[in-house]
Amino acid sequence: MESSADHNDMTTDKPPRARVQDAVDTEGPRTRDYLEGFLSAKPANGPVGGEGSDLQADVIEALREIFDPEIPVNIYDLGLIYGVEVDENRDATVTMTLTTPHCPVAESMPGEVELRVSSVPGIRDAEVNLVWAPPWGPHKMSDEARLELGML
């Protein structure tokens, strides 16, 4: 049996440590240019807000993720959203209604819409205007919603 003293007498050479200065770089010294590239990038052309803007489309997509608790259709295709406006300051205004003033989510739905819209990347602030005129009716639903509900 080998003693611990015999084991300690055995020496092995450690492999050399890798050093940054030993690295071979055929293109010259490396620079950290990622921040410079980021700062020199130009914003995308086109309006920040307004009708047809990417930001407005993102808000509409977020609204399509909110479903009416009584009807298995999102509130946008259900026709509860009357307008989505995004201005140049990235503030969103959503004009909406509910199926009836006595809807069980009358108190919570506008808050959920405001929270969801304000969480869209690029939106600075969100406001929800709840209106009752014109009243909602099944004719306001999209064809997709009518198909989902078997009304087509």
C-alpha cells in the first residue's frame, strides 16, 4: 500500500495557463465596438404612432390576447374595441365598450385592458375610454369571431 508521504513525493507538471496576451489574433487587437454600433444605429423609418404604425399593430395584438370571460372570443374580434390610437409620444388610447352595462367584468375589464396595453414594449402610457354609444351588437364581431361562435 502506498503511503500518503509516497503520494506527495510524486510531482507532475501543471499544464501552462492560458493567457490573453498569448492569444493569436490575425485581425489585430480586439476592440469593444458593440456600444459604438448600438449608438450609431438609426431608428427605423416610419411613424412612431398613428394609423397603421407597428406600435398600433402591437397594441392590437395585445388586445387579441384578452378574452371575454363569458364568450370564448378575444375582445378585439368580439368588436368591443372601437378604436386604438397611438400618438407620436407613444401614448395609447383605447376606446372600448362592453356587451352590456351590467356585464360582470364592467369594473375589471378596462383596468385589464389598460394594464395589457401599457405593457406593450414601446408604449409610454395607456388610457382606456369606456363608452356606451354606439351600443355593442353582434354585428360588430369579426368574421373570425362569428365562425368561432358558429354564427356563420
